[in-house]
Amino acid sequence: MKKLLLLLFLSATICTSFAQSVDLRRKITVTGNAETEVTPDIIYFSISLKEYLNGKNKVGISTLESQLQKAVTAAGIAKADFTINNLSSYNYVPEKKKNADFLASKQYRLKLKDLNKVNQILDAVDDKGIQSTGIDGYDYSGIEALKSELKLKALKAAQAKATFLLNGIGEKLGGAIDIQEINNEPMQQPVFRAMMMKTSSADVATEPDIDFKKIKLNYQIQAVFEIVK
């Protein structure tokens, strides 16, 4: 008899625990979406300098770099926005020692808000020492705040959708049970109709004609709401 009572008690306890673990609330699952496009306001510009021979004399990297640094400062660009991007050839000391005609190169990166400053900078640097230039990337300064705003809009869109659907069948929307972020924000790359490029054999740079595609941000939020009476 005691064994039977214990068995019944255990069975009742298991059933109660199982019932408590099963969510019997009525729910609706919806997805909200929010997107926007912004024009990049930060441009990363790369400049590659290379030593060259002027007759028997070599115009070294240190001379070209000094010209570039002065030009960058004159253009009002912060020191933190002017960085070295690549040192591979410049640091290859054994080759420089073996071959007196070895021409080292060095690459730099500028963070700009005004692309028109590029011409001002390049005009102050020896043309023959500029190996190449180009757009290295781009960004939008207020992108983090924009992301937060879009996430909230997507969640509100999901709530509005759930409310609309339930009103159509005479039901009422309750509180959120679960919220999941679906991140989908492709970064559009710029399209170049013509690339600004200088080489040691060209004395004149081609004016840049750049058509930037806007940065497109897209956020989706999946939300589960309770259906209440």
C-alpha cells in the first residue's frame, strides 16, 4: 500500500512539473523590417610612394614621405588620420644592401571627409615619386546610432504587424515573449567611373570621377507576442 501511494505521489509530481514546463500560452510570431540608405561621409584614400632615380641620384622614401607629411598637415588632416598602410618593400633591408638600384616603396592611408583635399595633397608631392593612388574604403560617421534606430523601428514594425493581424480576427495583442535580431546589412562598395591614378611615367593625374553607391542598412526583428483575451 505504501509503495502504491509513493508511486501515485511521484506520478502526480512528474505530471505537475511537466505541465509547468510546457508553455500553454497562445502566441503569434511575426517579423518586422526597417531599412535605409546613407551617403558615405568618410573616405579612406591610399597613396603609394616609391623611390626613383633622377639621373645617377636616388630620390629616397624619406624625402617623398617628408613632402607627403607636410602636405597632409597643410590640408588640415589630423595626425591620427594619416597612417602607414604597408612597409613590405621599405623594410626589406638585405635587398637594399645587395642592390644599390633597389627602389623601396611605402604605402599610406588617409581618412578624409573631403575628397577635394586629395588634389591639394598630391600637388605638393613629387609626381615621379607617386606610384599609385586610390580609394581604399569608406564609412558613415553616424552608423552606430543609425543601427540602433533601425533595430527599434524593426521591432515596432513587428508589433504593429501582430496587432493588425490579431485585430482582423478579433483577438488582442499581449506582451512580447521572445525577441530575436536578424542582422542583414550589406555594405555597398563604391563604383568608380574613373580611378585617380599616378605613376612615375605620368606627370598629370586624372581627375577623380567617383560615383558612390549609398550604404544600405537592413534590419529584421523576429518577435513572439502573447495573444490575450
